Amino acid sequence: MRPYIFSFRLSGITIRAEPSWLFLVLLVAWSLAAGFFPDAAAGLSTPTYIVMAVASALGLTVSVLLHELSHTFVGRAFGLPIRNVTLFILGGAAELEEEPDRALVELVMAIAGPAMSVLLGFVFLALSPALGAAGAGIAVTAVVDYLALINFVLAIFNMIPAFPLDGGRVFRAIAWLVTGNRLTATRLASYLGEGFAWVLILAGAAFALFAGMAGAIWWVLIGLFLNSAARASRFEGEARVALSGVTAGDLIAPGTETAEPEMSVRRFIDERLVRHHSDWLPVVDAEGRIVGGAGVNQARAVPAADRAAMPVSHIAVKPETGALAGAEERADHAFMRMRRNGLPRLYVTRDGRFAGVLTLADLSEFVRLKALFDRVG
Ligand SMILES: [Zn+2]
């Protein structure tokens, strides 16, 4: 479990911020207190600028959360489960359990975030003169002006047509409507996202090196993030198609080797690990119940003198949360769970008994081969 600087639940959604969000917010607050506000509202004291910067950072956090929640609630209205909204160094993300299965849903959901940012921008824009007329000082109106500006910036940045940014999702939905094919649309959108990411990386590096703009390093960081996100979404798109109609049970290797819980660690090493050239095996009892998994690392941790007397059940590691799958589970669901939770393998059961192991490597290879032959054929 990663540490979060805050985490709370709101109508079934976990809203949380990674420590990197704090870094971003502190950076923004510092640049506001040191440069932006002394320019925009001259003649105030340093403590006032600091208070203004902190208020703005809080306002920015709320603005980004409202943007993500707008995606979330619109997605939910269409029946798409979203459990987490996470803030991190590059902004916010609403984590979809499942991608929309209709282009129009994707389109509406993608636009919902920037639409909220534009709306907030106009609200702050209208609020500033109203507060001024009501007697609020420049310290207050400058913060409100900044929040108007940052919400418009958020809307514009997110509408850049680079998948997985909102604009890229809009592009994909339109390409999907036009071509009638989600995979083609996903590929087009992710290539566009990758291309845009490279422009950001190269331009950021060039500006930072040759024009002395230290802030352009930020573009490189965003570009690297977008690049890997675009590639991951293309791979996931291909995986969904390749794995459709296939179950977890279909993909397990036949005749998976196991270890019995009561066998000694000594025999486990000699007769299983070494003889079968494996570095890990599931530990399963005679009734087909899964005890866990054990491998080279667990076996090596046992002193040589204790290995003959200690049973394997003693060193077996229990399956991680989410690491159990029924043989009938859809393979694309199993695949996404492994990727999202960073699970290297799933224990597959059939009628409550252990049936085999499904590894991420097996699935990825299946997807790669399927895509290869689908493209040729
Ligand atoms: Zn968004």
C-alpha cells in the first residue's frame, strides 16, 4: 500500500493524493508567493503573499478534484464503475475499472472534465469583480483571478488531442464513431499521443538547454509520462481485443507443477525447484486447496540445517489480494486486474479446486502473438 497525504471516501469513491501532489502544490505555492502575486498585487506584505499562495494551492487542489469528479459522476451515470480519484505530480486521474463500450459515452465522459474546468473558470471570473464591489481587498481578488486563470489553463491543457489526456479521448471517441472500430481508434489516438509526447520531450529539453528555461524540464516530465501512458493504453486496447471471448481457464498452462504443503523444504528444493527448473511453484494440498506459493527466495531464507524438518507450508506466501481467479472469469478482466494491481500471476480455480497458474508473461505473449497474426491475416 502506497502512502497518501490524504485519502477519504465520498459516495463510494476513494479520493486520495500521492505525496508527489504535495511536491507540485508546494512548487506552485512557492512560485506564486515569490513571483506571481508580488507582480499581480503589488505592495502587500510577504506573509500576505504566503497566505494568498496557500489559499491558491488549496483552490487548485479543489479545482482539479472537481474536474476529476465531473468525469467520475458522468461515467457513473452511464454505469461505469470508478473507485478511485488520485492526485499526483502531473494532476489528477479518475481510474476506470472498465473502459466505456460505446463511443458516445467516452465522448461525453471525456468532455465532462474540461467542461467543469471552463465552468469553474467563469465562476471565478464573475466572482472577482463581485467580491471587489463588496469591499474585498486585492489580496482576495488576486487569488480568485488566479483560480479563474488556472481553471482555463487546466481545460486547455486537458483538451490537447493526445491520448490519454481528455482531448485524446475525445479524438479517440470521434475516430471510433467514424471508423466503427475501437481498436483502430485506440491505435490512432495513442500514436498521436506518443507523437505529441515526443514533441514535448524534445521541445522541453531544447528550451531548458539552449534558452535557459529551467521550467521547460516540466514539459520533459509530462512528455515522458504521456509517452508511456499512450503506449500502455495501446497495449491494453490490443489486449482487450485479443482476450475477448477467452476465459482465464482457457489460458492456463496444462499440467502445472505444484508442491504439497507437507513436503520438506529440502525435498521441495531438490525434487521440485531444481529438477523442474522453476524458481516458484504453487503450494496446493491433496484436496486442491491453495496454501500459497513458494520459491527460491523463501527456500533460501531457511537455514540449511532446518530444511529437512520444515514443511513447505511454513514458507509458502499466501495469495495476494485479487490473485485468485475463477476459470470462468473473462481473461481481459483478469489481465487488467493483474496490470492495475501489479500482480505477476493469478491462481486459477475450477469448482473451488486449484486448476493452474496464469502469469502476466503468458498473457502478454498470447496478446503479442494474437496481434501479430491478426495483423498479417
Ligand atoms: Zn480530465
